[in-house]
Amino acid sequence: MSADKCPYPKSATRAGEITAVQPQVFESIPSPAWRLPLLGDLLTVDSEKPIQKEMALASKLGPIFEWKIVNNRVTVVSGVDLVAEVNNEALWAKSVGLPILKLRKVAEDGLFTAFNSEPNWRKAHNILSEGFSRSALRNYHPSMLRALGGLTDSWDRVADAGETIDASSDANKLALDVIGLAGFGYDFASFIGEEHPFVGAMSRVLAHVNSTSNDIPFLRKLRGNGADLQNEKDIALLRTVVDNVIAERQSKPGEHQDDLLDLMLHSADAETGEKLDPVNIRNQVFTFLVAGNETTAGTLAFALYFLSRHPDVADTARAEVADVTAGETPAFEDVARMRYLRRVVDETLRLWPSAPGYFRKVRTDTTLGGRYDMPKGSWVFVLLPQLHRDPVWGEDPESFDPDRFKPENVKKRPAHAYRPFGTGPRACIGRQFALHEAVLALAIILQRYNFQSDPEYKLDIRETLSLKPVGFELSLQRR
């Protein structure tokens, strides 16, 4: 073979001498043992608790591994150095992974489920960014307090009766009331009467997305189509509720409430001069009702779990709240001054981030970690609970310690070691809303109640598209 037809790139070492550069040899990505022909890792995957199963696999296989079911392959990364690489926006971008693809059936091109190429994503992001500014948060504060009033009225009755509350259920009710009132001027009144049907339908839809993303369709058919039929009914109910929220606002022409729905109905994108179309407004309202409910609710429930198991932390946080508020209802400015309580929330999100991961897709042929071939279009899943247990977090990353988030400790860690809200331009737009809501809610709860959990309770985590404790109850005493 002539030098001109050499299959390898040519490089000059000395004048007149041509040598072939050896092709790079890539390593195989680790995978679980006992992979089956055709079915792949079906016996390894846990369709009910896939995140916790992936955490166990990552502990065994390392910061990157691959599993597959039939032809579906998933590369999972959790090491801080690898995550830093896939967070590089020059080479990687958000990917709409399989669970999110399934959620598109109801959310379509909403902020969370939109493809990067869909124009409505940027248009909506530009319009709604104003709705999460500091001045907007100040406007939402009274609505958050109103929603919390529903929770405390309910909890007062429970405390007086000597009963217990289900932390996850009540956190869901609170979060739904907060986003309904603050975002759309709509009162779900979740603590009056029975649970709003939206909550149950949403929970079932997300659970269906989760379970059907990690199984084989023909096996699902063998179990019958009952779950699929229920899913269709639940989706119809969710859409009806969202349409009612929008219709109620539109029934009051000329009435403006300076909230998210107002922005969507009346504001234009500064770049294009275009407003959001009615279908996309419905998609965005659905996105916020789900994202603004599920993730914040999970965070609150987990925080209550950790506070109940660490009374010293609860006492320190309660003392801070008393010092900042002087016993009064927390004002808007007070929330940012509760730095220790914010660290409690941050540490909660480290151990059990309600949104347990995000997908990334490579823009061009590259390598990962200098060892693994990543052709253009390859995608990975960033496993946040395992990233948040990387060795950079110290010798005991499983322990709950809010002081990890003291400023001096934060500075010592790589920036990409903590990503509970995602990364890049597609990171959670409502991050500050969620943090303000969580700190405010915990402050009022700590002000008003002492609470304990059953010491025999072992943390059991339910997975849909989010994580939350299940079967976790609290006994309450008014302060």
C-alpha cells in the first residue's frame, strides 16, 4: 500500500520521513455482570426504583457504566470529573431522554420537555425569566404565606387531636397550593376536604412514565392494558385542570396579577416580538404544576425527615429563625437571612435531590475521560445522588451535615460536584422560587411546631420522575 493510501493520519518525525499515527484504542464502558443475549441487563434493572439501583451499580462499577435493555443503551456517569466534561456546553447539550420523551405526551414543548431546536423553548424562557426575578419573588411571597396558612390550619387540628401527618402527602398539597396561587392565581385549596384529584393523577402519570421507561413493551402487554387506559384517563384529567386554570384567568379580562400566567398571556418575546400560542401556554402551565409541585414537595419531605432525625440541627435552625424573625411571620427579606436553614435545604438536595438526574448529548465526536469513545449524538445520564456522594464530599458522604455548605467548604469543592437543578441554559428556571418556598415553609414549620418521627421508620424512597419518602409520618406539638 502506498503512503498516499495509508489508512492512518500521517505525521512527519524527521525531514523526509513519514510515519503512521496509531489509531486511539478506546476502553469499553463497564457494565453489569450476567448480561443476557437479546434482553441485555433486564435482570439487573429495577423498574420500580431505577435510580437507587443505578446508585448501587455505580458504587460497584465506578463513576461510569452502561446498561442496556434489548437495543436501548444507557450510559450513566456520576464522577465529578466526568460530569464536568459532560456539562461543557461547547461539546455537550441537554438531551431529552426516554422518560422525558414519554412526558412529552402531556407537556409537549413545555420548558422541561422541549427539544433544544424547538423555538418555543427559547421564546418561553425569555418571557418567563422575568417571572423568576427577585422583584417577582417578592410579589409571590404573600401567596406562599397564604398557602402555608392552609397547611398550618390543618396541622394545628392534627396536633390538637394527637394524630400524625404524612409528610410527603402534605408537602405535595402545600407545593400545589403555592404554585397555583403564586403562579396562576388559582386556589386548589388542597387542605380543605379530600386531596385534589390533580395530585393523584399527576403522581400516577409520572409513575407510569418511570415504569414504562425501564421495561420491555411486549412484557408490558402481557400484563394487560389497564395501566395504559388509566394513564389516558389521568392525562385527560390533568389537561382539564390546566384548561380550567387558564379559563378562570381569561374570564377576567383586564385583571392583571403580575404572575407567571399573566406573563404568558400578555408578554412578547423581546427577541422575536412574538407571544406564546395557547397550546404552548397550556404546556407551560402543566410543566410548572408538575415541576413546581413534585420537586419542591420532595425536597420539603426529605428535609423534614432529616430534621426529625437530627434534633440538634432542628434546634439550631429554629434558633436562627427566632433570631431573624423575632417571632413574627417571616418577611420576604428574612428568607435570605436564614443562612443555616438554607444550608439544611442544600444538604437535603445533596443527599436526595428530588430531580435525580439529567440527560446530556454530545454535539460532536469526542472522548469522555480520555478513554471512552463518544460519537456525535451519544448521550449520557448524570446520576445526581451518586455525584453528590463523590469522594470530594469527604470520608462520610452519606451523613447529613449542613456545614458542608459553609462558604469556606463550598470553595474547596469543584463547581460541578453539586448540580441539583441541572446545568447550562436548560437548568431549572424556577430554582430561586423553589429555594425561597422551601426555606420559608421550613421556617414557619419550625416556628410553630415541634415534631418527631417514628424511630423505627426506615427511609423508603418512592421513585416516579422525582424522589420522595413514602410512609414517613410526623407527630406534631404546637409550640
